[in-house]
Amino acid sequence: MTHPKTPHVVDARFMEPPEPFVKTMEMLDTLQKGEKMLLLLYREPHPLYKVLRQNGHVYETELVADGTFEILITC
Amino acid sequence: MQALLSFEKAPPLAAPLRFFLTAPLFAMLAGLLLLVEGPGLFASRWSPATLAATHLITLGFMLQIMLGALIQILPVVAGANLARPLAVARVVHPGLTLGTLALSVGFLYGQPTLLLGAAALLVSTAGFFLWATGRALLGVPSTSPTIRGLKLALAGLAVAIGLGAMLALALAKGWPLALPTLTDLHAGWGLGAWAGVLLAAMAYVVVPMFQLTPGYPARPSWWFPLAMLALLLLWSAAALFEIVAGQRLAQGLLAVVGMAFAGLTLKLQNQRRRARSDATYRYWQLGLGCVIFALFLLLTASVWPGLAEAPGWPLFFGVGLLVGGFMSFIVGMLYKIVPFLSWLHLQNCGQAKVPAPAMNKILSDLAMQRQMHTHAAAFVLLLAAVLYPDWLARPAGLAFVLANGWLLANLLGAMRAYRRHAAEIAAKLAAL
């Protein structure tokens, strides 16, 4: 799945925890520094945010009309 | 990767668990009270035993679990960390437990001293909880409808407790206040602004997450908590200025907004991706149906006020909203939260070397479903007892004791399974 914001997308909207976390960390492992990935979820993943901050990643979150949180993470 | 799953400095399991294990005991006490009092408890919403039973459920069961769950869940849903979660639990749990007991006994025996003591204890306990959570939420921007909902719900709790304390003082000191109007307002803030908004704020996260439904659309999610609080402010202002039509309008609109939320949740549940109907899903279906039923009663009474004077109307409404609605939502969520927390802690015990068991090894769906059938039977008996109290009040009380005893047994069983698995994991780690 691709998205206008980036071709690297984890659509975790119908996944149970901890799968969204695991899939995101797996994708980050495959990206080069400066590349971006997008995580789609129906909630804000605060525990993931904490890990992203600890690992030096930058992220931006946007809530779109259908209730999806689009989290754009820079590797 | 596994090590990263232990990222979260989750509050210790002991912090929320004491609340979860105490709550069924209070519900059992309410059932016992019905068993002892019998039909008298259904005579009027104002009878001492009815007031005691109502608070055993709202404070003893609902508030216990809500506060315990919030201590655990604030970091996950809002990124707000309590400074010392276990210390907060150690203060709030005994304060709420003793305050609820004192209030119930004070109602039952008409003891002004106990009512005053209970009010002081509950106000200081809730005040401490609001201070601790307020500090954690201070500076957390409202980036999601859940965070905004949480903040507004806590404001609702503050008003509900404040009005409750005022009522307790008025009863104990014989102040000449309009008790029925104030009591309705107290219930409105407690059940609408606190419990209702908190439920919605949690539902935005847990319904899609645990039931694999689509998300709640953004716009109504932002507006629901604000609309609820605005309508309660309207109701309060109308009560202050004794504008009856304004009070009825606010109550009717609150019913419509609440039914819209329940209807939206039902719609999302119908689009879920999980084929199996587990206990949580069924509990929520029951809860949503009951909430719509209770709010429909409220709506009709706001249009035709005479209905609320009909015998049994307030009790139908109360049983539908509290036992059928809120208790069903809460137990349904507990049945996800307790296995999930146990799994999370076992995962951390395994230190990424020994995997945690599946969540259904901690609490089986069959055990949850069977308990749920008993809860549903108790609910139906309670509703029927409103119509036939002489015949059914005591059987309903017995069924309610059984349903909540079973809930306690299920939770204790989950804790035994947790301890067994933790010991097995420790043994496996030692052998590595």
C-alpha cells in the first residue's frame, strides 16, 4: 500500500496490539536515515511515540475525517 | 524487537487490580441489600435502601473500576504519566472504599454523622485523584477526541462530587434546598458528564482496537464531550433560575446526544472485521441496547413530564442505565483489560527470552460468556422486579449477587493464572 505522503505505509487500522507496534518497528529497520514512513491507526499510539522519541525519530500526526490518525515518521 | 515491547513503564498490576477486585464486592453488597430489604427497595427512588444500593453500584462498582482503570490507562491513551501510580492507588482505593461504605450505611440508617464523614472522605479522595490526574494531564495538548473527552470527564466528576457533597450536607443539616432538582442534577453530571463522556473517550480507543471496527469519525468524536457538558451547563443554569422548560429541553437533548453516540457505536460494531462474537462484544451490545432504552425513557419523560411520575419509571430508567448499560460496558472492558495487562506484565517478565502465553490462557472466553449470561439474567429479573416487586425483588437480588460473585471468581482466576505463568516463566529463565 502506498500513500501520497510516502510509499512506505503500515496500515494497522484493523490490527490488534502489539502488531501495529511490531510492524512499525520492523519497517523502520528497513528504512534509510531521512526516509519517511506512514502509520495508519484509529488511535494515537502514545507508547510508540515514546519509543520513537527515545530512538531519535521525528513524527507528525494528523487526524483525518474518518477517524484515522496518520502518523508520519521520519527515520 | 521483543525487548522494545517492554518499552512502557506501565504502572504495576497491583495499582489497578485492587480497584477491579473490590468493585464486584460492592455490587454483591447491593444485591445482598436487595435480598434483605426485598420489595421495599423498589417502593421509591428516595427510600433509604434504594439510595444506598444506587451508591453501592455507582461509587462502589462503577467509580472504583473507572478510577483504577484510569490510573493504568492514562499513559496509554493520553501519554500522561502519573508521577507515582501505586501511591495514588494506595490513597484513592481506601478513601473511595470507606467513603462508599460510610455513605451507604449513612443512607440506610439515616445517620447524619456518617453522611457528613462520607462526604468529607469522598470529596478529599476525589480531590486528590483529580489533582494527581490533573497534574499528569497538564501540558498534554488535546490532540485527540479521547484526550479532550478525558479532561472534560474529569471536570464532570468534580461537579458531580461537589453536588453530591452539597446534598449530603443538606440532608445531614436539614438545609432547605430543592433536593429532587439537585439530586437529578447530581445524577446528570455523574452519569452524563463523568461516566458518559469517560465511556465515549475510552470507546474511541478500545472499540476499534479490541473489536476491530472502523474508527469513530473525527467530527462527532470531537463534539460529543463538548455537547454533553454544554447541555449539563444549560440544565444547571435552568435549575438555578427555576426554568422548568429549560431543564426538560436539556434533558431531552442529552438523551438524543447519548442515543446518537450509542447508535453510532452499534453501527461501527456491525462493520467489525472480527467474525467471532466474544464476551466483550456481547456485553457492549447489551449495554448499547440498554442505554438506548433508558435514554428513550428520559426523552419521552422530557416531552411528557407526567411519565416520570408514573410508578416504576425512575427505577426502570436507573436499572436500564446502570445495570444494563454502564455495568455491561465496564465488565466488557474489564474482560479485555485484565487479560491484556496480565499478558503485558508476563511479556516483561519473560525479558524477550520466554514468550508470554496467549491472553485466553489467562481468562477463557467460555468463563466470561457464562458470567455474562448470569449478569443478563439478573438484569432482566431486576427490570421485572420493578413491575412485580413482591414476587421478584429477592430472586433478582440473589441473581445479582451470583453474577457479581462470578465476576469476582473470574478475576481471581485470572490472577491465579497470571501468578502460575509468571512462576513458570521465572523457572524457564533460570534454566536458560
